[in-house]
Amino acid sequence: MTLGVNPDENQSEFGTARTQTPSGYSMHPDHEKPFDEWAETIEHIAVNQDREAFTRLFNHFCPKIKAYGMALKSHHTSPEMADELVQDVMIKVWQKAKYFNSDKARASTWIFAIARNCRIDYLRKLKRISSPLTADDLWPVFEEPDPVSVMDLARSSAQIEQVVNTLPAEQITVLREVYIEGKTHAEVAKQTGLPLGTVKSRLRLAMDRLRSALPA
Amino acid sequence: MTNFHPDTKWLSEYAAGTLSDSQALCVSTHFAYCQKCKQEASELTQLGAMVFNTQTNDNESAPDLLQNVLSHINKDPGQADVAPPQNNSQPVTGHTDLPTVIKTLIPEGTDNLSWKKIGPQISIAKLSNLGDTRSVALHKLQPGSTVSDHDHHGLEITVVLDGSFSDQDGKYFPGDFLVRKAGEVHSPCTSNDEECLCLTVCDAPVKFTGFFTRLLNPLVAYQHKH
């Protein structure tokens, strides 16, 4: 903990407003594989409102968002809900593209965070829960980032991509239950019969593996 | 120990979006003071995104959904900005150096809340419930006060917002995140020269049974360390 930090400065996990054209941008389809091609695409959409680029982004992420919607272990889950989620998320991606900054987040992390928040808000709507705070208030995605938290993610993007292939199946299973199926650690422990501590330690092990691929 | 933080379980449940709203409020408030936990949550979000990214049913195209989205953004191409205009009629007074999420929750400021004295040196302002059943409140302890030994029901989270307090386990400063379970008894006290403001979230249902006893149990602590 740091004392004396002005708490008002930011609340954001990722991203910042971007108003200028990213330099050196190239949208050639046969562009040699960039570090995070979807990050470039989002930045391009922010600047040029390019619907063709947006369509490519949509076609890539739509199945992932839909699968994320369908994976939620809830009696509210349905193909209709998953379709709504895809639309909510992609409209938001379009509207907030200028807040995306590839220095701070990978495209998939940013879109995952948006999907998470949309899924939370959507469930609230279905359950007719009203709250003075939206998911974006509690899980900020679009505000000013902390200058201290700058990480050059793009550079290590390829390694991050590989991490998931190196994890043992038991860790992947826990990750999937926690992040995609939306279960608490206690629910995972109860349903799998694993001790609560094991759920946490599998997550930590996966986290350590990811960290080793992140820039120091 | 002086600094207390949410552990990996809390941070990963935050990153996964499975914490309840009121618990997410506490974690999010803590991030305003703690870069390290915020960074860890951000990494834990990347971990989730990694799994999100491996989900495959790539053959499934959704031209109708794409058309809906395109027609929506054609109607509203302006990439609408956030930051709604603030129109607070009352002047915001009291503790002003608070995290954004708290300011969003209480735009009127701490002085304009309805404070109730629940002891000679302790006041409570109940805040509106979020999307769950836990009760959310601010507690204010006068300088030099001691809350007598107390126990409580269910899980209670405290995040220090201003000032400090201490108990037998340590001294707590702004941003410190404390969880105390039922059965963990302590008696917090503040220093002589400053009042202490805390955010508290407790599991007990918002019913007025046992009202007084429960409200005397605001500052409950169980350290979650890294």
C-alpha cells in the first residue's frame, strides 16, 4: 500500500483515451504477423471508424463472447442471452475504442473485461436488480490509467499466447470454472470436492506461469 | 503488520467478476490506494482473458448479429463519450479525498449523508444497497475513541478511507482492507488526534432485528495478507 496516493487519479485496469493516430500503423491484410494484431485493429477503429476493420474484429471475437455467455452456470443462461451479450459487448467496443491503449492491455484482455462487465449488468437486468453503481463503476475499464502501471504488453504478447498451452489440464479446468463459468472459489471447491486452498493454489500456479511471460 | 490487502482469492474473484457488488466495491476502493493489488488484479484479468481467448467454436458465424450491431453503430456513430455532466446541487463537503467509486456512490459528499450516532464516539451513515443483500455503510469514529470488545454475525469487510485505527492485530491506514468472520472478537480504537472514516460491508441481512448490537460491530478485522 502506498500512503498519500491521490485516490481520485484513477480507478482503471486498462486503457486510456486516445485521440491521435497511432504512428506507423498499417492495416494491410497480409501484414506480417504483428504482436497483437487485434490491438492495432481496435486503435485503427478508434481513429478511422472503419467498419470493415470492425467487421473483422467482430467475426474474430463474436464466437468467443458467445461461448462466454453460454458458459455461465446460471438458469438465466440461454442462446438469446449470449446473442444479446455479443451485441452489447461489440457495440461497446465500437463506442469505447478510443479508450483502448495497446501499451496497457492486450486486445483480448480488454474485450474480456468488457464482456465480463456486460455479463454482470445483463444478469442484474434479468434478475431485476437495481443498483446505484454499474459494473463499469465497480470494475473500471475505460478510465485514465495509472502512469505507474504502464506495461509494455505488446512486446510480450506472443509469449503470453503460449502460456495457456503450457498449463496442466487441472489448472485450465479451474481457470475455466472461475473465469468463464462464473463460479466462486467456494462453488468450485464444493462441486469438484477439492479443498478451497487447492483451488486457490492452482490459480496461483497458473498466475506464476503467466507472470514469467510478462515483462519485468 | 500495518498494511492489509485482499488475497489472491479475493482478487481473482474480482477479476472474474464473481464477487458480489458490495464486495467488489471494497476491493475497487482498496485499489485506489494500492497499486500492487490493482496490478495483481489486472494480471489475474489477463489470466481469465487467456482462457476466454481459447474458447473455440470458430465455425459459427453470426451475420445477423453483425448486421444488428452495424445498424446500431450507424445510427449512433459518434463513439459516445463517458463522463456524464455532474450536476450536484449541494456543495460537497466533508471528506473530499475519496476514491472515485465512493464519490460516484455518494456524490453528495460525506457531510450531507444522514449520520446516526450509535455510541458516544461512533456514527454510521447507511448507504444504498448495491446489487446484493449485504448492507453498505460508512462509519466514523471520533478521535480517541475505543469500541468495546465485540463479536458479529457473518462476514464483515472494512476499508479505511481516512484517518486510522488500531486493534490487537495492528494499526490500519487508508486503503487497508480487513475482513472479519463471525466469532473473531476485537476492540478497535482510534488515535487522539484524528477521526477515522471507514467503508463497511456486512453479510447480515438488512433487517432491523438486533439493530443496535449489529451496528456496534463496525470495525472488524481479519488480515488477508499477500
